[in-house]
Amino acid sequence: MSAPSLVFGWHDWLNLFVHFLMLSMMSLGGAISTTSEMQRYLVERQGWLSQTQFADSVALAQSSPGPNVLFVALLGWNVGLNSGSVTAALSGVAISMIGIMLPSTVFTYQVAQWAQRNRELRAVRAFKQGMAPLVIAMLLATAWLLATGGGKGGEHTDNWPLWLLTAATAIVIWRTRLHLLWMLALGALLGALGVV
Amino acid sequence: MSASPLPKPSSPPVLPPADPDRPRPTSLTDLFVSFTLIALQGFGGVLAVIQQQVVERKRWMSNEEFIEEWSVAQIMPGPNVCNLAMMIGTRHFGLPGAMSALAGILTVPLILVLCLALVYAQFATQPQVQGALRGMAAVAAGLIAATGLRMSVALTKNVIPLAACIAIAAAGFVLLAWVRMPLAAVIGLLGGLGCVLAWRGLKR
């Protein structure tokens, strides 16, 4: 499926912006949790991106340094490119990133401020302590889902060297003070040589 | 705690760290640069790097403080690590600190990912490049698991008995990773249970 070519008016940009503003408040547990909704809207409903462009944007942002939310910038970039120019692509980046960040950031800032001011309250302390076990479970579950290919039919489930690499990384970084970049370099090297 | 500045309604409070001997970021520039460097080391997720740098190397906060901030950052809407960076910035320099940390974690990585998108087309089909990305993704998954395991030390100081903590964490893992129950339902169920247990444990 080749990239669609679009004629984008201001109301299209507005639609995109408003949609990302809504997704921002729905992105509980991280922007990545709204990926399927973005795919439905951008690819299936509006036809602004091809499925390949969408999947490549997510994969590229995952393998690039920085927060995973940057895949949203690439989605905006590609929507802009499909409508014809680099200027449009940069507008797409700005509109999608501001849209996805603004509401959640303002909201979280206010809540965090409130929680800090009232940090001696029994309810605030109970919330922070009470969430701790689940927070660890969420991290381990995320690691599990990433290691098994995000639940997309379990694409890595039979690749035991890859599993071994994930498990070895977890143990080495947990038990030693080795810098993370050494493990990433090792992973890249083993992958490039075709070992995993 | 009596020395903590009472917040005026107009200005957000800048709170002193719990331990006065603890190092802290020296300036807004320090925050920006620190978070830029943290973000640039974070392939496939930044949390592992934030924990290692902020808790174990820079020692801006303890493991217990970190997990408390992270529990708020992770439950709130929005990208978790951006929420966390913003909250750490706020702790030290209020709203300007929040903006510096957030700008630090996003700006340079954003420029980098756009450059990467520009050159991606030339290299995407090479098997070595695909292999390297696959290897790095496997390591990134391991890093997230290691962060969870490291933070689990904080559970021994939790008001909830350790056995109950482990039971909640295990149930959460099964529901999220294997049953694939929606996050909001798991937070309501197990997060609610944890809060009730912690509430009862906090005698005050």
C-alpha cells in the first residue's frame, strides 16, 4: 500500500489537533497505550497514512533514543509529507506533539502539585504506597509484552536466543552497576551479526 | 518539615528534598542538560536510565521517593517518563524546573528521530540494520524488567506486608501480560486493593 497523497485544509489540521488533544487525556499508562486508536483514526477512518507508514513510525521511534511518545511526532511528520511539503511535515510534527502533550501535561502538573502540597495526608500516602506493587507489575508486564512482540500473535515466542538476551539483560542490569549503553551495544552487535 | 515554605496561591511551592544532605540539580540548565543526556541514552524507553541516573548516580532522590513519584507519573495520563521528568523538575525549581526537564527530555530526541526518519529509507532493508534493531529491542525489554526488579526493593519498606505486596504484583503481572485485561480495570481492582491495605496500614 503506497502512501496516500492528500490535500490538507485548515479544518483537517484542526481535526487532527482536536483528536490528539482527546487521546492525550485517554493515554493512561503512556501514549503507547493509545496506539491502536491512532491507527484506527489515521489509517482506517481518515486514510491520512498507509499502514506501512504507521507501523514504520512506531518501530522507528522505539529504536531511537528518547521517550516513546516521539512516534506521535513521526505520525504528524508523515501526514504532513503526504500532503506534499516539508513545511507541512513540520506543521504536522508541531500540531501532533502539542496535541498529545498539552492536556496530559497540564493535568499531571496540577495533580502532582496537589499531591506534593498534601503529601502528609493519609489518603495521599496510602495512594503512593498502595500503588507501588501494581506499578512494579506494570513494568514487568510491559517488559514481557515487548519481549514477546507486543502480543501481535507472539512473533518472537520461538526465538530463544532473543529471549535469553532479554533475560540476561534484566539480570545484569538488576544486579550490577554496568552502564545500560553497554548492553544496548551488545544487543545491536549480536543482532547485526545474526546471532539473535 | 516545619521549615517547608507554605504555598502562596499565586506561586507553586518549591519543596526542599526530604534529606538536606542529598545532592540536587544546581540550575535549570543542569536539569535541561541532565534530562537531555538521560533521554539520549534511552533506546526503547527512558525509565531505566532515569532510575539509574537520578537514584543511583546523581542521587537526587531515594529509591522509595522514586517509586512514589513514578506511581503518580504512571497512573496519570500522558507519556510516563515525560510526567516523571516534569515532576522531578517541579520538586527542585517549580514550574520553570518542570519546563526545563520536559524540554530536555523531548527537544534533542525529537530532532534526532526526525533525522532518523529522513535517512531510514536508505537503510531499512539491510538485514544487519534490522538485526541490530531487533537485538536492541530485546535489550530494551530486559532493561524495563530490570527497572521493575530494582524498584521492587522499595516494597520491603512499604506499609503493606511484603507477602501481600508480592501477591498483588504477581496478580497484576498475570492480568496485564497474560490475561490482557484493560489497564484501567487492573488499576481499579489491584490499585484499589493496594490503597485500602496501605490506608489500613498507615496508623494516624
